[in-house]
Amino acid sequence: MGVRVKERNGAWWVYVDWKGRRKAKRVGTGKAAKRAAEAAAEKLQAQLTLGNTAILDSTRGRALTFGEHADRWLQSYVAVHLKASSQEMYGTVLAKHWKPALGNLPLASLTREHVKTQLGRLLASGLSATRVKSVLNVLQACLSAAVEDNVIPGNPAPKSNRSRRVDMSRQLCQVIQGHLTLREAEAVVRGSSAPPWLFPDSEGQPLTPGAFWRTVWRPLLKRAEVRYRKPHALRHTFASLLIQNRESLAYVRDQMRHHSIKITVDIYGHLVPGANKAAVDRLDEEPARNLYATRHVSMVPAIYGGEA
């Protein structure tokens, strides 16, 4: 009985077994995750010894409701990472606009229709579209935490605009996975939850445009010794490099999310001819003769007035 660290399926886990109550938490992979798991286990053991069993408090025997998850999120994440004004705003939004409508529903049963229905009610009540969007942002953040904790498989409160999906290289996937693993391990050491965002600010919230330009974009350009350009320019660089590598315009269209290939050709078509002049030169090379599609070579001189 107690807290122990164990490796399972290549990842390090913290297992708690205390007076018949059990809980498990995946920390991550690698040496850093192992150290974080061991530090977290030591801290948890001390808390349990002192009688603090908050980590084991759960809704055993019934499904966790949205209201219960929202309350825990406010206590374990919002109260720890956000300013007092933000804490009050998040709590008010959840208490006034979301918990009355969704609070008693099992968290795992929430659907997009539940969210859309409530958004419709808010608009009908006189709330502006801007205000409703901010209310939705709070719900998205709350449910993203549930996804991160593997409580629900997906967030039923996605953005209303169409999602975009592009291919990522294996190298980029590995870098992002390493980043997330390290951040999760650091959060365990702190005794808190990792932010739901991939690149949060110092308070665990999404980066604002100003913060991104000041703390990320400009320092990145300086470090790379690249003259100033806007981030959107990298979109065109991406497409240009694909074409330079002789990828099809159809593939470029899909990656750029253009509505039609005509848009892709209009924007990037001028890059194709220069890269494909070798294709024209190859037409002058003697092709392999297809006996079923061409005349016998002995008949060619006769066409030009020579002897067959």
C-alpha cells in the first residue's frame, strides 16, 4: 500500500494504492519522465501520510458529470495558473452559462449538439456574438483539459470554422512529442496539470498575437539570421519548396487548403516550368520502342522517300 513508480508499455506511471482506493497517472517516456514520476510519487506519499487524500477523491460508482469536472478544473488549473481576475471570469462564465445547461450531464456524453443548443439559447437571450464567442472559449479550454487527462476522447466544443489538416514530417512529430512529454513531466513535479495548449504563455493561456511576435517570432528570426518577414510568408515558402521537390499541384492544393486547383495554379504555377525543363529535354531522348504501338523501324525511311 502506498505510491510507486512503474514502467508500462514504454511509459512511466505513478500508481497510488491507499486504503483500498487506487489511482494511476501516466507521466511520459524517457529519463526525464522517470525522474518526474519519482519526484511526484515522493510528494504524493507525503501528502497521503499527512491525510491529504484529495488526489483520490472521485465519483466512484457513477459517471463524472460536466459540473464536477468544471469545478475540479477551476480548482486544479485555473486557481493555480491564472490571475485572480481571470479566475473570477472563468468561474462566472461556467456558473452562469454552462453549468445550468450541462452541469448534470455525464462528461463523456456531451456532444456538439449539446453545445450548439446552448449557444443558440445564449444568442437568443440577447448576448452579442462576440460575448458568446468568449463564453465558448472558456468551455473549449475546460473540455480540452478533460481530453488531456484522457477522460474524454475528443473535445465536443470545437471552433465553428472548418478545421484544417496538413501533413507533418516524422521529425516534427518527434520534436512535438518530446516537448509535450517534458512539459507533462514538469507539471507532475509542480503538482499541477499541464496546459491544454501546445504553445501557452507563462500563465498557461494561448499566446496573444503581440506576445507571439515579441517573445517567439522576432527572436526566432534573429537567431536564424533571417531578415524580417511576416509568419504568413512561410506558407508560401512551404508551397514553393513542395513544387521545387516536384510534388504534384494537386498535393500542394490539398496542403494549402485551396478550394480549387485553379487557385493553386494561379499563385504557384509560374514555379513549375523552370523546374520541369528537363522533362521537355527528355522528349528528345530515344524512347524504348513499343512493338505494338509503332511501325517497324525498316518502314521509317520509306516515309521520307527512302528505300524500305
